[in-house]
Amino acid sequence: MAMRPPVGAPTLTRRTRILLVVAGLLVLLLLGGSRLINFYVDWLWFGEVGYRGVFATVLFTQIVQFLVGALLIGGLVALSLWIAYRTRPVFVPVSGPEDPIARYRTVIIQRLRLFGIGIPVVIGVIAGLAAQGDWQIVQQFLNSTPFGIADPEFGIDISFYAFQLPFLRYVLDWMFVAVAISFVVSLITHYIFGGIRLTGRAGQVSAAARAQLAILAGVFVLLKAAAYYLDRYELLFSNRSPLFTGATYTDLNAVMPAKLILLFISIICAAAFFAAVFRRNLQLPAIATVLLVLSSVLIGAAWPQVLQQFSVAPNAQQREALSIERNIAATRDAYGLNNINEISYSGQSAATPAEVRAETATMSNIRLLDPAKIERTFTQRQQLRAFYGFPPQLDIDRYEVNGQLQDFVVAVRELDTSGLSGNQTEWINQHLVYTHGNGIVTAPANEINAALEDSGGQGGLPVFTQDSPDIPESLRVQEPRTYYGELIDTYSIVGAPDGAPPVEYDTDTERYTYNGRGGVPLDNIVNRLVFALFYGERNILFNSSINENSKIMYVRDPADRVRAAAPWLTMDGDPYPAVVDGRITWIVDGYTTLENYPYAQRTSLGESTTDALQPGQGGVRPELDRDVSYLRNSVKATVDAYDGTVTMYAFDEQDPVLQTWMKTFPGTVRPASEISPSLRSHFRYPEDQFKVQRELLTRYHVDTPGDFFNNVSFWNVPSDPSPQGAGSGSALPQPPYYILAGTPAEPGSPPSFQLTSALVFQQREFLSAYLSVSSDPDTYGQMTLLRLPDNTTTQGPQLVQSALVSDPDVSQEIGLLSRNGQSTVDYGNLLTLPVAGGLLFVEPVYIERANQEVSYPQLARVLVFYNGRVGFDPTLAGALDEVLPGASAVVPNIPGQAQAQAPAQAGTVPAAPAGPPGAANPQTAAAASAIQQAISDLKAAQQNGDFAAQGQALQRLDQAVQQFQQANGQTPAPTAAPAPAPGG
């Protein structure tokens, strides 16, 4: 009797199996080869900078997370498949010869091992890959550090919300995923193998299928009960109120009790699902599900809405008072706004000329150079070669010169490969010859070489320190070559065999061979092959100039190097260079942040740090594209411009978040005690942190919940008044400015390096306050808030800018400067300076030849505004004398110019007679000699840093001016207020 061969899938030959295995390996190599190369390149880089422990810790954590996620999800899926298959019905009715389920069932049975193992493995791998991304949450949980501060609702330490609650929520979310996938897999398996049949009117479910699905559903509901429990704590980050972050009255009195009720209902519903294991129908689980859904809608959603609309909204000011009070306290704690020195300040000065001149720390350091405007000036005057360049925005720092503090505009002359042309762009030249920049360029921020008109068009330029034969010791650089910087965006290969001629360009007549520690060795074929594949460049493998001493430099941006070495930090947007102990050093500020600090206001880093200089076009930096509720500048990092060494210092050692990360990566952050005094003297208060703080301070200067709720006392950050043209204005905030000035509201104080910002009343352009924070080592981080009266009419930056450009004399002169379109006029930063009880505004005005590729800005005029009067002159001294008679006595001379070039006016300091003293009235000559002597004494006192002698010299100068005026039959200038300037 003939028999049909068994129906099934055809078997594979041995050759076919081998080919399939080879094909699979090739696919894996293509998909995973690039990842392996990237892994090896990163491994080498972390070894170069000495932070391989960071790489290993992150990698180990991700591997463990992958294994746990894969085993948890894959294991539960495998267990669900096994149970569903083992408890399948013995006999499964077939609906007909074309029953599709029967065909699937047959295929699965014939490849039972493939499906039974393959499905859990695939799902497990996908889950493991997804689980490894949140390694920070795991490490923060494992290394949690107490804050020592309890939340106001539950009395639990803040560390629970910062480190433990995110981990518990993370684990709970994955448990939800695991149970949900297991439920779906079990449901499909029971359906395929007949445990669930949809034929007939009601269908049928086997006891085994009902039991398994009921248990999984019950576990899911139990997990929901745990979620309700955690939801109670997460209410402290609620964003229900548009006014503040934190649990509102509705959250505390409706949502929180509802979460407890729903928790108990969930437990009851879970018990109903478990009871279905022993019952023959699903009525009880169905009833439980309906109960849970209705409870969630009525208790969890409807009741809070009713309370909000009918109880809270009509009485919101009283109802939300407690929550607002908690929000104010928590926000000040989380952002470091607690210890602000608040001082009442009039903003309207009636000071005498002598009192104004006594503000020598501020008046003698008024900044004329705008670092955001003069990049092209630096480029044209100090570029040296086309392949060198400077960043678009230069930096401000301070150095000690002749015993006195002086602020400088600083910029590294970096390698800019975009400037290479012709044969220079060949691979060898681009990567082996042109490898580094050359030196740092500095210029005093309050000086120019000469007035524009007095130097044949070559005035209004920075006085570059490098052009001086006597460079101050603090600015002397021992190693000027810079291999790491913000403009270097490609790799370089350095090093040559011993005794071989150098090939790296250093000067037109000299070549150089790098001998520092930076770079990854290319001393073996493996490394050369890997980098050739990584960059897709065969020359790395075959070029004969690459030898056993060669190194490849990559990741050369200072911020990128610190970001890679410390992936738990948020980088400030403005790394800056400094000369520290003779070496060019990049300083990078690093922040520790939290997303959930109970009751602290959540703020967007991207929005808060956007201003007229950083408009965020094309999207903000990735690390700023998120909201935070805690911010600390806990780490100061340095990157050596020559060898790329990355060093991180614990600047705020009391920060619990920093302590947590230091336990996670031991040895990576050095203690603050290792910061040298020379390095500490160049630390600046970071701009991004200051921007976030000033934005929050516009609201959180308010102490009482009622005023906070009513918004009447809120302020604004002023919009930038002059980003591009005369009075054009901008909707973007005015950036903060680094200045060297006296401590606000402390006459006679020595100069202090500060970061400052004006603030205005909400929807008004009158000044409300002036915020400054010190960067000096002894007073670093101390904030001072000069608070103007609520009824003040002191003009803010926008109004001041309008007054400046609308002044008839100014507008006429600006028109002449533009020369019918042949030159463009550009307004620099409008500085706000507290002086003698008033506020002095100073703005440089630059001109530049229009439509000229080689043109660059030159300082043409200085605008000054004080007490409603406008000063406008080619020199700062002349402009100041128009609004503050005698102020030019404390302003640095422009080389080759007399102290005051403006026409003498009532109350100004007169120049000495041109002829001998006997040619004039004897009293006049004596007074003029006294004036000259007082000025000489004042300058000597300034150079020696003797503030007592400065005060005495100023007093003698004031007396001499009055004697001079009396000797010439003039009425002495009134002491209550200076005389107005013409046109003011």
C-alpha cells in the first residue's frame, strides 16, 4: 500500500546551512563593524585623557542593564510561551480544510525550538538595547547622597526624589512592559493552540488560558497600585498651575487622597483577577476592570476638576498661598538664590563732582571694547596667516598688571582649516603640516590706540599686548602652540622619528615636531587600520610619514573633551582661554542638574540661556534642550591648549549631586584644595548659570505669596536695545556683561571682576534692579542686588538707547560717520554702571567700511548717558566730561592725547595754560599747577593701588578746580549736580 510522504518543511542541506551561517555573520559584521570601530576609537581616546574608568563604568552599567532587561523581558516571554504551550488543549477542533490557524499551528510545531527560543531572544535583545540608555538613573540610585533637607509635605530627604524615585519609576515602567508583552504573547499562543476559540456565539476559553491571563492581568493591576503609590510623591513636581511648579491645593486635597483610594481599589481588583483562576467565568474580573476605570475617571479626574473649578479657582490667592510659599523657598534653594545682598538704590544721583571722581574703581575701568563686535578687528590685525582664526565672540578675563587688576579681551589664535587654500587643502598639508594654532592675543578692554580722527584713520583700535615690547609677566606664554581649541574641527597626525626633520608648520621659516602627551599613538598596524576605517581615509594606512612616534589628535574642542570625560555634566556654552602659569589653558564650567527637585520651579535651559548673542538659531545645544529644577556650577574643568590634558575640580564640594557622581566615578574629580591660586584667579562666574538665575529672580525676588500670585511686583530681563543698528532693538534678552568695577553701592571699594545685568519692571522699560555677582577669588559667587524704588522712573536700556540715538547732535554726527552709506555704524554693548548713587550708561560706537571683505570695526565715538544727559565724543574722557564734569581725571589717557580734548565747560577740569605760568594771571597759574599736581598724584595713587591717597588727590583736585574757576572770574560748578552738557 502506497503512503504519502509526511507533510512538512523541506530539510536544508549541509552546504546551505553553511552559506546561511556565513551570510548571517557578514550581516552582523556590516551592522556591528562600525560600532566595534567606534568602541575601539573611544577606548583609545579615554586612555589618552586618563578617564578610561569613566568609559568602563558606563560600559559596565549598560551591559548589566542590557542583561537585566533582556533576561527580564525575554525570560518572562519564554516562561509565558512555555506555560501556554504546555497547557494547550489536547484536541483542537478544526473549522475546515482551509483553517489558517491550523496551518500556522503546523508550522510552529515543526519549528518549535526556533519559535520557542527565537521569539524570547529577539524580544529580549530589543528590550535590552532599550534598557541600557538610562545608565545615569541606575548609578545615581546606587550612589545616592543625602541632601540633609526634607521636603515640606512628606518630610523625606530630597535625595529620595532626586535619586531613588526616578529609579523606582524606571523599574516599575519596565515591569509594566514585561507583563504587557507577556500577556500579549500568552494571548496569541493560547489562540493559536486552541486555548481561546472565537467560534460560536460566545467563544470558549480554556481553564489554563483563563488562569494564566488572569494572573498576568492581576499582576498588571498590582503594578498599577504601586504606580499610584509613587504618583503621590511625584505630585510635588506637578505643573497643574501655570504660575509655579509643585503640588497645588487641588493636588494636595483631591489628587493625593484619590491616589490612595485608587491604590486600594487596584488591590481589590487584582484580587478579583486572581480569584478568576478558580472560577469558570470572567464576570468578576470584568466587574473589577469596570470599577477600576470608573474610579480612575470619577475619583482621579472628575473630582479634582470639580474642586479646582468651584473651590480653588474663586479663592486661588488664599488656596494656593501655602504651595506658593513652598515653591519660593524650594526654588531659591535649588538655584542658589538664597544669599543675595539686597541694597536699596535710588538710581538718581545728586552727587558732587568730587564724589563722582571718587568712584575710581569703576570710572577708570570702563570697557570700550565689545568682545562680540571686534572679532574681525582681531582677525585683520592679528591673524598673521589665513589659516589662523578667532572665534566669532571673543572673551573677557582679567590679569594683574603692575600690581593692579586689569580686564582684557582675550582670544586664542587658533588653527582654522577653512582658511586653507590651494595646495594647502591636500590631505598631507591639512592633517600633517597645518596642525596647530599660534599663541593668545590680548588687549586691555578699556583702551584704544588713539582717537579715530587723530591718527589718519588708524585709530579706534585695540592696544594689543603682543605688540608691546614689555609684556606683563601675567600674560607671558611659555608654550604658544595650541593644538586644542574651539575652531579645530578635524584630526591632525603629529610626531616624527628621532632625528628626522620636523614637518609641522610653525612659522614661514621654521617647522616643528610635537613632543607633548596629547594624541593617540599610531605605532601599530591595528590602530592605523582602525583609524583608516573610522575616517574612511586610506592615507592613514599607507602614508610613509606616519611612524612609531606618530599620534593622532581628535576630539579637540575643549567643551567636547570635558563633555566626553564627564558625561554627567552639563557644559556652559562659553569656554574661555586664560594664561595660567605661562600655559594657555581653556577653562570650562560644568553644571550638575536635576529634573525633579520638590516644589522648585522647572525651567527650560534652552530658553533661559538664549539672548541677543546666543539666539539659538538652528536649535539649542542638545544638553540645553530640557527642563531642570536644580542647577549648580559644581565643577571647574581645564583643558591644556598644547597637550589636551583634561582636569576637573570639585568647585562646590557640598553639592550632593556632585558627591553622588564622585562616588560613581572615583578619582575623576579633584578636590578644590588642589586648585592653584593662579588658576582660581581666572575663574569667572558662568554666564549660563547667571542667565537662569536672573530669569528666575525676576519673579522669585518676591517674598510673599500674595504678591507672587498677583504678579504686580514681577520684573523682566530687558530686551537688547542695539544688536545691529541704531535703535533697532531686539525681542531677545540683553546679554549679561563681564566688567571690572567697584563693588556696587560701596564707594571707594577696589575694582572687582563681575558679571552684571540690568532688570526692568514687567512690561515697562524703567529699571527695577541691577544684579551683579563677583568672580574674585575671595568673594566668588556673592550676589548683589541694587533694588530701585517701585515708583522709579530711571530709564532702562531701551529708553536710554532711544535717548542716545534721538539726540540731535548724536543723530547728525552718526549721519556724518556713515558717509552716505560708504561706512556702516554699529552700536556696541550698552553697559550699565552704578556710579555715585546713579546709573551710568556707556556704549561704544564702531564704524566699518561698507562692502569691504578686509574691513573691520574701529571705535569712532563713545556714547554716555547719566541723569538724563547725553555725552558724545571720540573719547571716553570727552563724553564723560559732558555729563560728569571732571570725570575724565580718572579715565586712562589715550596715547598721544591730553587728558580732556572736549571744549572746556562749566565744571570741567581745565587744561593747564600753554605758556609759562608767568604769562597768565598768577592765581590762575597757581591753580593750574595745583590741578596738574593733583592729577599726577591721582595717577601715582592709582598705579600703587593706594585708595586712601586716591581720595586725598581727588579732594585736592576738586579744590584746585574751584580755585581755577574763581581766579578766572567763573562761578564754581554747583556741588549738588553737574551742569548739563550742550544738547543733553
